[in-house]
Amino acid sequence: MTREEQEIREQFPLICGSSEAYLDNAATTQKPQCVIDAVADYYKADNANPMRGLYALSLRATEAYENARTKATKLIGAEDPSEIVFTRNATESLNLVAYSYARTFLHENDEIIVAISEHHSDMLPWQDAAKAVGAKVVYFYCEKNGLYSADTLRSIINSNTKLVCMAQISNVFGRINPIKEFASIAHEYGAKFVCDGAQSVPHIRINVKELGVDFLAFSGHKIYAPMGIGVLWAKKDLLEAMPPFLSGGEMIEYVTLCGATYAEVPHKFEAGTVNASGAVGLAAAIDYVDSLGFDLIEERELALTRRALEKMADIPHVTVIGGETAEEHNGIITFKIDDVHPHDISQILSTDGIDARAGHHCAQPLHKYIGVMSSMRISLSFYNTFDEIDRFIESLKSVRERMGYGE
């Protein structure tokens, strides 16, 4: 382990000195000490219900919560903190759009375009919304290596299209999709563009204004923050037009026996007691990422990806799903081994102290489309090491033999 790797690892208590190689970062990331400390310090010194009291403790809690909103705004290149809605995760953020926007503004015979490679959280909400209003889901198909084309999008989009939904980085292929170009095409037809940023926000620098999207969702737990805090960014005029997703405390301005008027955005979407400690943890995680810089994060993750792909290419019977270059994978490498079920691969890797993911990665329609029932996936973070990649490769080389197939 290099000195740089050692210094980075020391910031992450769970994996610092661990004998396990944690290679499941697309599912959730480990937490640096500064995030753990920030959450603990909040509970020690500032714990109160934000926005509920005029006493000092509640005011401090409110300030800490809103500080996180400001940091999340800057992280994604937005300008107005009131365009940031805190949720539990990207899944809830996407459901919020499906319920509050799609079910309100879409009608019978309208169409929602959804990329075939989407995580279930960016597919099922649109299916449900379409059924509720009599709309139709139209699938945007890629090539078998995950490459999407503008020509294909133009062949399916029309005046009935009201939403186009797509992840910036696929959690299976790892490929960066041309969101800016596709959002522009959507706007030509008067459609809104919903971007799932769960796999992109933690790994590459993004700017929602430059992308031209209308909605963007991401999860805190994939960017080194606690579980249970997520973000929805949306253009303010859209948020103001959308009805609340949930009703209850703190999201109202005035209540009568017959109804209520709602608070201004974003608070009308944050009913009940909020996850203040999660927001504080998210703020600390954003500060940590800022201290490293995306240049370092991207450089290290690219180098790790390249090392893994080059060594995997030399192993017989191993097939990588998606592109051939490291630049096409962004730390996500999904693969299969001839004759061996992914669950068996995962168990063998686990026995050797390698934490990797087996299954369909919440992308079952994609797996069916590419003709793979299930697959293995490693997903890398800047805190992984070359030694961990080498250990993974040595374990991978032994899988078929240990399953009784010989080399």
C-alpha cells in the first residue's frame, strides 16, 4: 500500500486495517471519520427539532440542517438552495417526482421514455405513474455494450412524450450517458428530463445547469454520508407547481378544519421531523469530497478500474459486460464466468475476503435484454487499493477450478 493509499485509508475506520477488500461501493460507500464525528457531535451538542422552536438549541439544529442544503446545492452546480429537497434516498426522490409531477401533469396517452438500463428505482415509479393516469412507458434501448444513441432517442420521442428518465451513469455498465444531449432533445419536444445521479454525483463533477436537466436525484449513502438522507434537485418553477408528496407537520403555512395552505418550497416536500443528523453527515461528506477534489477521485478510480480490467482480460472464461476501456466503466465492472453462477462466485470471493455483488443489481429488465440472467459486479472507490485489486484477481482466477471445472 502506498503512502497516499495509507493516508486515505486511515480516514475510514471500518476498512482501515481490515483484511476484507470492500468492492461494493455502487451499493453503499464506507464513511470517513469526519462524517462519523459530525453526526456524533450533532447529537452531543445540537440535537433538537429543526424549524420547530425559537430557542437556541432548535435554532442551531435548523442552521445545521440548512447548511447541508447549501452544500448540496453547490455540490451539483445549482444556485438556489430552495431547489434542494431532502429525502431518504434517490429512490424516494424519484418517487416524489413520479407522484407529485407525473401523476399531476401527465394524462391519458402521454408517454414516458425510460432507459432500459435503469435501476428499478428509476423504472417502477414511472410504470406506476403511467398506470395511474393512463399514460404509456416507452423504453429507450441501448446497444448490448450499453451505448445509447441520439438517433434511437429521436426515433421514439414525439409530441406525446412528457418525461425522459435516465441515469447519468449506469449501475451495471458504468458508462457515462450523454445526458446534456438527451436533455436537449427532450426539451425540443416539450418533455422534462429526469436524471438519476446516484452513481455519478459521488464520482464525477457535475453541474445541473450545464446538463440542462429538470430533475436530478442522488443518495447520500453513496457519497460517504449516512444512510437515510437523499436529495432531489428540481427547477424551482416545477417544485412550486407540484403538490406535496406527504402531508403533516412543518410543510404547512396555515391549517383550518377544511384544509391547508402549504409552506414555500422546499419545505412543503419535507413533512414531519426531518433527518437532521443525516443532513449534517451529508454536509461533512461533501466537505470531505471537496477537500480531496474530483480530479483526485477520478484519477484514482480510473487507475483502479484500468488495473482490474487489464488483469481480468487475461483470465479465461471471464467476460466483462459493457465497454472495453476503463474510461467506459467509471469504477463499475460487471462480469460473468462461464458455467459458474454469480452466487457461487460471490461466495468464493467472500471466502477470500473480497466483498462483491452478485445478482441483477436491481436492473432485471436490462439483464434479460442483454441475455444474462444475473451477473457479478465490483464497484470501486478512490479508497480502494491496487493490492485489493490484485487479491480480487487472484481469487477470480481460482473460481472455475474450485467449482470443479479445472482451470
